Amino acid sequence: MIKYLKKGKSDTQKNQEETEVRNKVEDILKELKKGGDKAVLKLSEKFDNYSPKSFRLSQEEIEKAIKKVSKQDLDDIKFAQKQIRNFAEKQRASLKDIEVETLPGVILGHKNIPVNSVGCYVPGGKFPMIASAHMSVLTASVAGVPRIIASAPPHNGAPHPAIVTAMHLAGAHEIYCIGGIQAVGAMALGTETIKPVDMLVGPGNAFVAEAKRQLFGIVGIDLFAGPTETMIIADETVDAEICATDLLGQAEHGYNSPAVLITNSNKLAKETLTEIERILKILPTSETASASWKDYGEVIVCDNYEEMLETSEAKAFEHVQVMTDRDDWFLEQMTCYGALFLGPRTNVANGDKVIGTNHTLPTKKAGRYTGGLWVGKFLKTHSYQKILTDKAATILAEKCSRLCILEGFVGHAEQANIRARRYGRKNIEYGKAAK
């Protein structure tokens, strides 16, 4: 039987907040569509107190930004990008174009083609999310996207040097210093000076996520993303300190970042609650983490591992950290999550920053039907067909004609009939073999 030692906000409260965000975003996107560059400038001044001569960074500005990054930071950025590039390249290599002869003279195939242009948003207002540049820009580059533009908000009144550096090293062709709704709106809708893109990717706050949702259809998006979510599945093989640390380490993302502990140990659950209170008193980001934990934190005690699995699958969280005596069992059984982090040596921060997998992941139960951002998201798999012989054309035409008539599509049937008449049936045995 599942028992909650702590619960967060109700679904009704969450839905009300989402409605308010939705309405604000809708109004701002209308303003951007109508006003173009002027609207971008107005919104940048309003939300970021930033009004440069040009939002696009020149090559000189990019080089100046790179020079401001310390050697240690630059080395660390390059190390992280090397890990992410390596894994993305392995993923790309696993995606093969195919061409097969399914019947004599019938050739079917597919090609994996990169989208033509991508807009990558990198959050940077409260926390400069340097790693998001690796995850979006670099992965798009490995996929072979011909035009990659990237945008991040100003930080302390100027482009953030490390973000600009990461964007540039990752392969961005255009870099902009625009934040929030105005950034993703400008990239998707286009302005007088920004050519629109075909796809938007990258994480962001609730307003950015909602803007991407509303722009979906006008452009493609990586996934529907909400606030960062983290879940720990743990038994008594780990202690409360590591559970509390890992929960709060993700709760600091924002004021509405859910953090959940699922355990079969009532002792671990209670001790984790105590540890959380202790750590919040000394954590420098406790203002944010405390708000998230208060409103969105949960501690759930289950009777057994099967119940822990069932609870996790129902929630389908973005990050799921498993620290039990049967981690591989959870790996085999779990189907609904963004990314798994197995064992106490592994942690979500590794995945966020450096280990090599992508940190742009599904939230709000989207893990039930999609995985996270990866090189394959930037590729479109297009099929093609060709018929090389009269015999194959005739056999397929006859069958196609009958199936079209079965559905009442006479015009469709005539497309097949003209081929049957044109190319003729020359080999009855071939037709028998094709049945």
C-alpha cells in the first residue's frame, strides 16, 4: 500500500498556474508576430533591461567573449563537449540509410536527412545554463544541420561569455543575445533581421516551454518540456544524506521543480526528510530549493519493489535515479522516464553537465511516449520507392487497383490501371509468385 509522508501542490493549483502562463505567452507571441524586431527590442527592454544595437553577436564580439573565459573553464567546456560529441556521433552512426529490393524490380528505401535550420535556446537568466549549448547546438551539428542559430538571454546586462563560448565551439552559425519568449518567438516566426528556423530545441522556464508548445506546428520542437523533475528510487542500501542531497540538487532549478523520493523503507523516508531540513539551512540556493520542495516535493513509501516500479511508471519523471540492491532489474522493467541514473556513484548532475548523454528530456509524463533530445531528433527519415521492371509495375498495379476500388477511390485506381495497361502483364508465373 502506497503511503505519502509528504505531498506537493494539488493538480487544481498546478492547472491554474499553467492557465495563467498560457494566456501571457499567447499575448506576447501575438505581439512578436505583429511587431517583429521592434517587438523583440521592446520585450528585451521590459524583461531583461537590455537594448543593444544588434541582438546578433558579431565575430569580434564572439572572440571578445571567448577571451573572458578562464583557461580552466575553457578546458572544462571542451572536455564536456568531447563527451557529448562522442556519444552523439555513436548515435548518428547507428542510424542507417537503407535500400532493399522487396520484390524483384521493386526498390524501397529511406534516407535520414537533417532538418535545414534549427533554433537552439539556452537558458541564462537566473542560472547560465552553459551545458544546454552543448546539448542542443553540438548535437545538431553532429546531425549535420546546415543552419544552427542559438540564443541566450543577457546575464548582468551582457552576453554571458561562457555561454557564447560554448555556442561557438559547439558549431552555432548565428549567435543572438535574446531571452525568454521573445527569443523562441523570433527564431520561430522570424523578424526583419532574423530568418525563421524549421525547428526549436532547448530547455527553458515555464514561459519558454509554453511558447514552444504554442509554436509547435509553425515549427517542429524537440519535445514538450516543463520544469525539471527528479525522482529517486531507493532502498536501505543508501543513506538519507545522499538521497536528500540529490533531491535538493535538482530542486534548485526553479521554484516549481518536482523532487520525489520513492522507497520501501519508512526509516529512510523519515531520515531523508530530516536531512532535507538540515541541508536547506546551509544550501546557498535554498531560497529556490525550499520553494520547490515545499510545493512540489513528495516522499512516498511503498510495500515492495514492484509497487515502487508501478509508482515510478505512473509518474514518468524526467530524471529517475535508482539506488537499490537491484538496479539492473529496474533498468529491465522501466519503460516510462526521461533518463535513468543507476547506482549511487551516478547522479543527475553528471547527466546535466558532462557525462555525454543529452540533458534535454521529457517532463510532465511525456516519457510515456517520447525520449529526450538526441541526434536523431534533428533527422527526418524520408522514404522513397522505385519500380524498375514492367513485370513489377503490372503486378503492383493490378493489386493496387482492386484495393482502391475496395475503398471507393476510383481516381486512385485509375493511377494503377494506366500502369497496368501501359506496361502490360508478360509473366503469369511472376504474378503467382508475388501473391
